[in-house]
Amino acid sequence: MNALQLFLPCAAGVEDFLADEVHRLTGLAGDDLLVGRGGVQARASWRDAMRLNLHSRLAQRVLVQLSHTMYRNENDLYEAASAVAWEIWFTTKQTFKIEVTAQHSPLTSLNFAALKIKDAVADRFRHKSGVRPDVDTQWPDIRLYAHLTTDHATLYIDTSGEPLFKRGWREDKGEAPLKETLAAAMIAASGWDGEQPLYDPCCGSGTIAIEAAQIACNIAPGSLRRFAFEKMLPFQDHVWSAIKNEAAQAQLARSPAIFGSDVAHRMVDFAQRNAERAGVAQAVQFRGGDALQRMPPSEAPGVMLLNPPYGERIEAGGVAGPGRFGARESAQAEDGGDFFSQLATHWKKNYSGWTAWVLTPDLKLPSRMRLKESRRVPMWNGPIECRLFKFDMVRGSARKDAKA
């Protein structure tokens, strides 16, 4: 278990940030840490896999690669799965589930491919012990993944269980909430180090501010949840306890300057309750208020990070009129309306010296805000292709725009 091939999937655009995180957490580098499309590959130990589950803010899962073979049809998939020693990972007392993803696969039915792999796993156990493990498609103990390309099949076992963005603290949430992993990616892209003030003026249920507060206080993102590896045969409770104790002792008692506000007071209540569950209620301040009116929360300039309303999110949540973003902000949220131009004017007038990072699928947002971005970072919010724009608020820019 000291020479595992791990794959950590992540949102598109986050791969390099994830590689930096894995290097920081494990010390891996060179050929032991490779950046791929949609994730990072790492040659690491079982202990590293547990630490990455506990500490990674950017990975969606921590998968162990168990097979990588050529295939042409479903029978080849059966043979590949039959050759894997599943019995060293789990027993017939655990339930399992197969999930198949594909990219340019020649197979006509991924469901049939999953069925053949499931049969191979169950048949191997029956040949070894006379008993087959049960399948549970809803809440399996063990998740197995198969990824098919044009001619290669890769089999993985998932050490995470529930996806890693489920930290265990966000019980209160609004419509179309931002995933914790993407909020952490926005923070990583901004380069925020915990020393400057950080402010989210459209904070919703508080995801960005709470992630930032946990980073500043060095709280492991997985400290409140359980993982699939705890049910696997290689698991040793004393090793896991030592890893968790090390993480708990590394926590910092800090009062960073982290702020969030939202025009919907219901969301502010949600954010405060989430912060309490996340252990950072004393490290972040939430207030109600319209983003077009809120003044800077600190005298020292800092970093604004926000994921403002846009069409896909509003449609998904069915919001119309006052609600998640309030009447003024949501009235024209389908296309941004003049909310963004008003927001830019407010920032230029009152937020001199601040840096704003805005995640949006609207590539024309800078022109709409009459601001010139100093950087744009491609990121995906689920199926939505977005850009994280960086805007530097320079003193006097509002007057220059007025003259222009």
C-alpha cells in the first residue's frame, strides 16, 4: 500500500491549483505528480490517500487506480475486472456500486458495460469465497469507477465515498449554491494568503467566506465527515487517528478579517449557522445589505471574491423578484441587466485599492462593467463554462470613466 497510483479528479481549470495543493500536502513532485485533463495523478502511499481526503479542498475524490488495459468490447471489460484483486480491498459484507464514464468509447451501452464489470467483481468473490457481495445503487459502502476511452479501460476504487465538496457543515443553503471545492479554487486562484481582508458582497449561504476562514485557521476541510476508506480492509484505525490528531493540533486560533454580506437576511442567517458548524463563527463576520450600497468592511483594502447571480443559476432556482439576491439584484439577473454597471460604479467610487475577483459565465462582463480585467482564469461551475475575472480598483478611475 506504499506504491499506489492515485487519481484526484477536479473541476476543469483547477488542475494546476490541485497539483500545487497535493505537492504541499504530500511533498510529491516530478514523475510522482502529473497534471492531466480534469485531475491530477500521483504515485503515493495509502497514508497519503487518507491525508488527501482529509485535507484537499480542490479534489472531488481520491481514487486508487487498480487496472489500465486495452479493450474492444464488454467481454474485455469483464476479463479486466476479473483480474483485479478486489478481495484485498473489501469483503462480501460490504455493498458496492459500479459507475462508468466514457470519452469516445465505441460501446453502445454504458449500462451494459457497468453490468459486465459488476458481474466480474461478484463472480470473483464467489469463486474465492462462495459468496457474492450485494449491490447498492443508493448508498453503497464501496464505489468502483470505470473510465473508458477509445481503446483503454481504467478501473478505480473510490476512497472518498461522498464527494469531497460535502464538508459536513453546509446544512443551510439557498438556490444553486456554489460548491465548496469551487469556492476554494477561487481563493487559490486569487492568491489570498489570509493576511489581507477578504469580502464576499453576494455571500449567499457563506461558502466562499467560510472556506477562507477555515484556510486562515488551518482547519482541515474533511474534519467533520466520514470517508469510504474507513470501511476498507487496508484501513487501520490507529493510523487514521494519528492523522486526524495531527490536523487538530495544527489548527490556529486566529481572527482574520473575513466578511460576507447578502441582501437576503435569510441567507445571512444560513451563513452564520453554517459558520458555527464549520468552527469559524468567530473568524468571519456576516451582515445584511445590498451589494450596491455596502461600504468596505475594513479600512485596509483587501480582496473581494464573489459568484454573483447569472441566468443559469436564477433559472435553476426558479427565483423571480425578491429572494436570494433581492429585488434590485435579481430583477434583471437573466442577462445581468444594469446591476453590474452599477456595481462597478459603486466599487470605483468606494473600494479604491481593493482587488475584485468575479466568477461568471459572461465573457463580456468586463465591458458591461466598463472595467479592464487584469487577469482571466477559466473555470467550470458544474456544466457551466465560466471565467474568474480580476479587476483592480484604482483611485480616480470613476472620474476618468465619467470624462470618457
